[in-house]
Amino acid sequence: MLDKTSPEGFPPINRAYNRVFQPRRLSLGLVLPLEAFSVGATPSLQGHIETAQLAERLGFSALWLRDVPFNVPAFGDPGQIFDPFVYLGLLAAVTDHIALGTASVILPLRHPAHVAKAAATADQFSGGRLLLGVASGDRPEEYPALNRTYPDRGTRFRDSFAYIRAAAAPYPRHTGLQGHLTGDIDLLPKPTGPRLPLLITGRSQQPADWAARNGDGWITYPRDPVSQGRSVSAYRQGLVNAGEPDKPVVQSLYVDLLEDPDAPPQPIHLGFRSGTVFLHGYLKEIEQLGINHAALNLRFNQASIETTLNQLADTLLPDFDQGTIT
């Protein structure tokens, strides 16, 4: 049974979506792997299960995985190494209530039937704790390795998205570029809710209003507050224009947390290093801008990850709605 939300909440989908995302409130999640590694390096993944379980015990609302099929040296980031869907199954078995998200599955590089089946399986294994971020991809080198072309990835993204949506229905009917579902076969299992919660990353090569009309939420990148406020407002105006209900906005953020709580910010890739005072103020600011969830990435963190997780939990979590899944 779906958890209920308040009359002012986002429309319910599954346990994770219903609890992690609340209007006008910010929850905090973490991007895996929970360890520091430099540009061009490969994470060790030592103790990765224990750190994920620690994040859950401390009260963070979500763990996020990335879909990185190949290690592209020019990009300098192999992600969490493990396949995201296999990893989701493992995390579902070793955690109890933290949401499990992808940010994001590269739809043009996978057949949508496999994505729909793997995602619904992870949703079932976790008891409705899946959040499925999807994207069109941004590493051109990966596409020839899978006999795909990069310029038309937007077309395949849109086609895959429609296929996955259709597959949630019993004995689905759908005609698209990647297959035909004629209603005489079914794709099992089905998600725990009425559909998979599909969060669209950026524009994914789509028209400006497409994400608002079709997704269950929007994943975006950090910007300066003025630009971010405009982006969030434009997204939500797109929802109004399309006659859609309100939907959540997720933002990623690289953080290097310094020991001195009053340390001023210094810019790093897609984020900053600072003390907890500035970080707290920044998170409150984006909460006011309409961001509903921040996925913190500690890849460039200089302190011990365990120390940092405890510090973040002690100083930040009490002031942000973590939407604990029960």
C-alpha cells in the first residue's frame, strides 16, 4: 500500500518518493561511493557497504548511484564502478529504510525493457525504495562501444522513456523505435506503486517543457542562487502551463567539509569546500529556492568520510526534513 502524503504533498508513487520529497522542504542524500578519490583515480570501495549502512543509521534520506558503463580517462570519473542495478539489489538487502536512487541511468545505452524490468525488480526488493533518475548521457566515447550514435541520443531517450512508462501497465501496448508491445505478453515484475518514479536529469536533449510534462521530478546541477532560482521557477511554471501537479526538484552538490565550522567557502568542481556554517546557510537558501533534495557528493572531501558523515548528521540533519521511510 502506498504511504499517504499530506493534501499539500506531491502525488504519491512509492515509499521513497512519498517520503523523501516534501514541498517547501529540503532533504539530504549522499552520492556513492562514500570515499574520496582524485580526478583520474579509481575508488577503492573498501568498506562501501558499512558506510552505506552508517549513512542510513545517521538519518540521511537517500543513497544515489550513477550509471557509468565505461571508464573514460578524459572524463576522469569512473563513478561507483559497480553496475547500478546489481548494486541496487545489494543495497536493498543490506539496508532497511533509506531511499535508493539512480542519478542517472543512461537510457540511450540500454534497452528500455531491461531498464523497466531491472528497476521494478529493485523497487520490489527494496519495498518501494527506488528513485529512478534517467538521462540522455554526456560521454560521447561510450556510444560507439555500444554501437550507438551520440547526436540522436535525445530521440532514443524519449522513445525509451515512453516504453518504460508503458511497461508498468498489465499486458502493455506500445509501439516505438525499440520494440512493439502488442498486449499479448507482459513484463514482470511491476513496480510497487502505479509506476516507476522517473526523475529527468537536465533537459536530456528534450524541449524545455518536456521534463515538466513527462517526468515525476527534475534533477539539476548547482548554479549561483539567482540562476538556480530562475531555473526552478521556470520548471514549476512549466508544470503550471502543462496542467501538471507540483513535482520535486533534486540538486547535486560536491562538498569538501572543513574542520573549522566557520571556514569560508572556496569553489571546487560543482560545489565548494567550507565549514558547516556556510554549508548550512547554502542549503537553507536552496530550500527557499524550491529545491526539495540535495545529493551530496564527498568525492573531494579531505577529512575522514566517517568523521564527515557524523559531522553532517549532527549539524545539518536536525534542520532539514529527512522524510524517513518506515
